[in-house]
Amino acid sequence: MTKKKKIFVLSGMVALLVITGVLNIVLNQPTSTPPPAGGDVVSGYNFFTVRNRHIAQRNEALIAWTAVVQAGGENAAQAQEQLTAIGNAMVLESKLETLIGALGYDEVLVTAADPVVTVLLRSEVLNDIQVAQIVQTITSNTNRTASDIKIMEIP
């Protein structure tokens, strides 16, 4: 490769790096809109950030419990139970996210901590019929009651 080509390629890479940095700064600016007044509405919600944090915490727990199981000893049985519980919760959350998403919601995050099921979903305002559909979906696919379900709207 000639010296001119190397300079051209290197200059292009530096330009792309600068553009990436500028876009990162511009696109990650906090929104200036005030949070809406209301009950269970979360402001400043970034679906992907919350989902990634949820997955990271789950993975850390899986790694820790797996290490205890592999080490053996007196806590191995308890660790195996925890791994099974985490796996069951992951399957349940995924199933509920899919079913609630099928009701027409694009962004849904479900956490199932015994006994509470929390649903975060992108919606301005849920009406009674929509809430009833979500609650019915959860109660018919789990052993949870309506009082165990928390639904949070994300505008």
C-alpha cells in the first residue's frame, strides 16, 4: 500500500471516530421535557438501559451461583435451587413479555420476583380494558393474583 493510501485510510478512520464521538454526546443528552403528572408513570425511562441492567444483574447472579455449585460443598444444593429459580423466572419473564407484546406493546419488560410481577411498558395512558387484558394474561399464565401485579406505564 502506498503512503498516500495509508494516509487516506487513517484520515478516514479518524474522521469516523470523531463523528462517532460527536453523535454519542449529542444523542445522549438528557431530555428537557418535564415529567408528566400522574400515578405509576416513570420518567426518564430508557428501555434498553433498563433491560441491559436487568440482564447484567441476572448474569452476575447466574455466574455466582454456578461457581458455588461447581465448588461443591454444603451450599451446592442451595445454589442449585437458586439457579433453578432464576432459570424459571427467566422463562416466565420471557413468556409474559411475549404474550403482553402480542397485545400490541412494542417495549415490555417483566420482572417476576416471587410473588410480585412487575410490568414496565411503553404507553401514554392505559385504560381499564388494557389493564384487565394484561392482568388476565399474567394471572392465566402464572399462579399470581391480580394484587401481585404491578403495571407501570412509560410515556
